[in-house]
Amino acid sequence: MSTNDPRLASMAPDELRSHMRALGYRTQNDLANAIGVSRSAVSLWLEGKVGVPRPVAMLLRMLVAAQRRSF
């Protein structure tokens, strides 16, 4: 992946919310359990107090892209 790859960009709270919905995670706890982080970490990301770690942003973008391709 190149350094300009959009999958490597940080993720805004709105994008995180939208990806959560697209992947069927209805609560912060659902997402936290699925990716192995605490619910409070997800909460901080959604409030914009802490940036979504790049590996998490990349994972969610790839999952959404894969899901879109399969339907």
C-alpha cells in the first residue's frame, strides 16, 4: 500500500459511526468485543477525544469494502 492509500488515513467519528452501522455493530460494546478493545476506547473514538488508531481504521474500511463487494 502506498502512503497515499486512503485506507491508511485516520478516521473521523462520523465515519466510525457509519462503518459500525454498515458492519452491523449496534453498540459500542459490540464493536469493542469484535475488535478486541475496551468499550471506553470506542466511546473516546466516537466522541472525538482520541483518534481511531490507524490499524483499526484500516481494518474497518477493509471489512466494509469486502462486504460491499460480496453483495
